[in-house]
Amino acid sequence: MGTLLRDLVLRIDSTHWFGQLVGTSGWASRVPWILGIVNLVGVYFATFALKGPLVRHDPNNLTRLVVITGFFGGFTSYSSLYVSLGSIWHVSVPGAIFTALLAILSGVAVAWLGVRSWSR
């Protein structure tokens, strides 16, 4: 279900909204922005669930495995994001490094927000 939802979201034509911001050529035009947003949404809700309703569940609990590993594992795709780094790398090595660092740091920040959201 998570993979299907991600596929449906990725069909959104994102060229209109970010093309004006980053242009249509250069390394920034090769970044899969929608996939980055999907990953951040998935990370937020996965950490929110792990800190909240699934916090007391055993790591091998079927519900936890289905929700976190199954749904959110299918919904997010950091591997696809990093495959895109190859095409960015051929245009701009600093751009590829910046994209990788941005993906990692934003993922950590959103995970922290997910944990903090349940704590309040």
C-alpha cells in the first residue's frame, strides 16, 4: 500500500512549481523534489508512530512490522533518491554532495520533529 501511494504521489507533475524556483537546467533541476517530500512525510509519520501508539510494541510485533517496515518502508524510498544523485553528480559534484547532505539532515530533523510531536 505504501509503494502504491508513493507511486501515485510521484505522478504529480512537479515541474511547474519548482521549475520557476530552480530553473530547468543545471543540477537543481535534476533533484527529485516530490520524492524528497514523500520521504520526509514518511519519516515524520513513522517516527511519530514509533514514539506514540507503537512505542510499547515489541520490535517483532506484527502491527509494528506492517505499519513501519511494510507501509512506511514502501512509502519512502531513499534508495531512489540516491540513485538520482548519479545524474546530479554528472552535472555538479558539489550539487550532488549538497543534495545528499540535505536529504540526510532534513530526514534527521523531521524524525526529531516526529518524536517531539508526540511528546507534547
